[in-house]
Amino acid sequence: MMGFLRGLLWVVFAVTLVTVAMYMTGDFALADRLTSFFLTVQPWLPLTLDFDQFLVVLTVMSLIVVTLIVTGCTGLMVLLLGRLSLARQRELGQAAAAKREIGHVREERQRQHERLITLSQLLTKRLDKRVVVQAVVESASRMTSVTQANSVVSVWLLNLETDTMRFETGMYCDESMFTKGEFQPSEAPFSRVISTQKSWILPSWKDEIAFIKPDKLSRLDALSGAMVVPLMIENSVLSVLVVFCHSDIIKSYEEQKLFYEATWGELALGLAIAIQGEVAILDRLTGVHNREYFMKRLIQEIERANRYQLPISVLMVDIDNFKAVNDTLGHPQGDAVLKIIAKLLKKEIRAIDLAGRYGGEEFIIMLPDTGYGGEAAQTAGTSGALIVAERIRKAIDEEFQGMQKPLNLTVSVGVMVRRYPEEKDTDYRDLIRLADEQLYRAKTTGKNKVCVKLPDQPEEYKQDVP
């Protein structure tokens, strides 16, 4: 294109020269004017020239002027064309950059979409609360970490019994990092997000959040930003995420706000489903499992005991003289006692054991893979049921010892062991009925004791009461 334009300019230049020459030589009036002009300026010329020489000089000068004009015009056109070309290249570059940016945005949106799908699948794959909470922590950490530093994430769950925010688990942190493991909703940093029900984004958190122990602050040196995020269901704050992250995450938060909010919603939904599933199988007052779930698990454990030829034991636990607490101090005090007893029961059994509320002030405990214990351990094959029962009785006796009536409480415990193959035909109803019979015997023979029917001979296992 540029070569064609240069060639065209040279053609125009040549035609112009020819035209000027023809005009100058063919126009006699012009010749007369030139002769008159020559005679006027001749005295002023520095050199002595005749008319023909003057014409030659004038023609050369005219050609030089025309050449300069044409060259200037050519340069100007070349400059304009160059600028147009640069502008065009800039537009093409901007268009290409915009196209790349659009492609990048589409790819990022696709990645975010895939992350949300993966997160949804992860949160709904298992409804076990511990698994879901761990998935929440890992997802929040992965989403807010950068190459420079991994974010530190903690999950605080609403404790329905105490109406407090309790530390549940964390990523790159544990409960020892914080000044307390349980906070009132009115305490910072939870009060703000609970009252506003909106995320609190902090470019610099050190002047705003003060619940980190001073000796742990150095672990967060590279994490100047923070996010305090309420996870909500039905306009209630179910949990709070506290994320300490790199400043780059905070800078990009507004640009990706919709993605973050969608993620928080997914986390809240998964957590709510898991907690609701847990609540559905728990007794709301005491926190142990409800009767329906306990029976379902007992049937499953009996089937497993038959398959692997293992013993299984059931304990029936009843609070002695509990009616006097309700009648004298009222039902709120009675509820408080039930919570204390339930907490002690859970403390004294293993993770694989199961405690449930059978009804009223009566609790039931399942001990998988557990036989009699004590002197009958050799005949039972597996020991432990009597040991656990006595440990529970003693723990509750010590807890309420020294209190005034009617709070000087004790418990009676009935124990039934289902051995294999001796009692392999005993189903869950018979197992509970036989344990309840031993409980009745303990209640009617003095209370504050453990009773069990040992193999081949009725006998009472009793710890002397001080």
C-alpha cells in the first residue's frame, strides 16, 4: 500500500513539472511579464545575468520550490498514513486484548462454576456433620489461599444449648490459637456479622479483631486481610467463618463478590443439612441420641455382632429419686440435671459406644464388642460392660455428692450382655427387656448400684456405697 502511494506521488510530481514547463514556454504574456520583471530586478542582482540565464535560474528555483512542496506533502501524507496505521494497530491490539480478557473472564467463570458444582457434590456426598464441617473449612481455605500464603480458616458453630458461638475446627489453626473456645454472640468479632447478617471484609484486621492470643500473632504476619462471614439459614446465623488471608484476596473480593456469596450460600446449605440431620437423631434437651435412632443402631449392631460372632452389651441407667427434683425445684432445674447426667454419660463411654435417652429420667447405652468384665471376663470372651457401668455410677455419685436434698443424686444401672453363640437368638427387644429387669432389681434393692445377671447364676455386682 505504501509503495503504491509513493509511486503515485512521483507520477503527480512529474506531470506537474511538465505542465508548469509547458505553461511557462507557451504563454507569451507570461514571457512579457518575466522580461519586465527581469529588467526591474537586474540592478539588484549580485551577478550579471542575461535574460536566458535568468530564466534558467528562475526555472531551477521554481523546480526546487515545487519539489519542496511535493516532498512536504508526501511527508505529511506519509505521517498521516503512519498515524492512521498506528491507530489501526492500536485498535486491533485493544480488540485482541479485549477478546483475550473476555476469554479469560469466561474461563474464570467456568472455573468458578465448576468449583461450585464440585463443592455442592462434596457437601452433599456425606451428611455426617464432622465430614461436612471439614469440607467447609478446606473449601474456604482453598478458595482464599494464594501462592504467597495459605489462608487460616476457623469455623464457629452456634451451640443450640448455650446459644454461644463455639470453635468447631480449623485449617492451619486450632482452638489454642484463640483467647477462648466459646464466645457470646455479643462479643467481637461475631457481634457485627450476627447483627448485620453481612460479611465483614477487612483489608487490615489487627486493629479490629482481638481474639487471637498474643503469642500466636506471628503466625499471621503474611495474612493482613480478614473475612468474617456469617453462614445463614432462614435469616438466622448458623455458623461464622473467620478467614485470615493475603491482601490480594481482599483486593479481588469486590470483583468476585457474586462468586464468593454463592460459595457462602453453598457452605451454609451443606452445613445446615448436616446439622439438621444430626439434630433429627438427637434428643434436643440432653444432646444424646433419641430413642428412635438408638433402636435403629442397636438392630444394626446386633446384626454385626452375629456376623462377626462378637458380644454386645446394653446398660439401662435411671436417676434415683429424680421426681423429687422436679416436684421441689421445678422442671427447669430437672432439665439442668438431665443435661449434666447426659454429659457425664458421654464422657465415660468410648467413641464407638452409643448413649440415648430412653424416656424421662432413663438413659440407655450400647457397648458394641463388649462382654461382662470383672470375674466373668474369661467366660465372656470380651470384658468391659461391668467396668463401664460402675464407672458411670461412680462418676455421677461423685458429681452430686455433698449437695443438699434433693440434688444429692445417684443412679442405678442394669446390665445385660448378649454373648455369641449363647444368646444369639436374643433380639433387641429381649436385650432391652432383660437390661430393664436388672435395673428394676437395682432400684428395689437399695439404688445407687449396678446389677447384672451373670451366666448360669443370678448374682449382683455391687460397689459399696460410702
